[in-house]
Amino acid sequence: MANQGNLFSTANQPATAVAPEPPPEPHRQIPRWLMIIEITLFVVLRLYVGALVVLLPWRSVWTTNAWINNWPTIASFMAQGWVRGIVSGLGLLNIWIAFSVLFHRKQRY
């Protein structure tokens, strides 16, 4: 059994060289201009969707369109005031989120 390999290293045998770990990559920051564009687009989109959802339920398009008129039960449901109020409330929530992000964003740059 002289040719059999040893499972454990001994002090007489040289240890195999372990490759050093590469240095960790530095933390990359998002550029300031990109953060400003992101916040601007987010706020503009929220304001636009919010205004559309606030105003649309109170227009005639809400109840007199071809898609809604194909299903009379859905049309009568959508014409109720509380449904219009809930949808308008969601629009106001979108507008509130937009102003919240605009005025209370954290300065991370």
C-alpha cells in the first residue's frame, strides 16, 4: 500500500496554494441625474393617472360606451354613485402618492 494516496495532509507535505479571493466590488451609486429622471417620471405618471381616474367616472363616457352597454348589469353597477366615488378616491390616492414622493423624498445623493 505504498502507492496509496493519503487522505489527510501532514506537516511534511506542502499545502496546496489557495487562490486569494478577489477584492469585493465597490458599491456603485445610482447617478443623480438618473434618480431625478426616475422621480420626475414617477410623479408625472401618478399625477396623470390620478387626474384621469378622478375625472373619468363623472363624465358621460363612463356610462355611455359600447363596451359597458354590452353588459347591462355591469353598466347599472358602474353608474352608481358610490362606485364612482370609490374610483375617484383611488385617483385622489394616486395624486396624494405623487405629492408625497415629490415633497418627502429622502436625499440619498
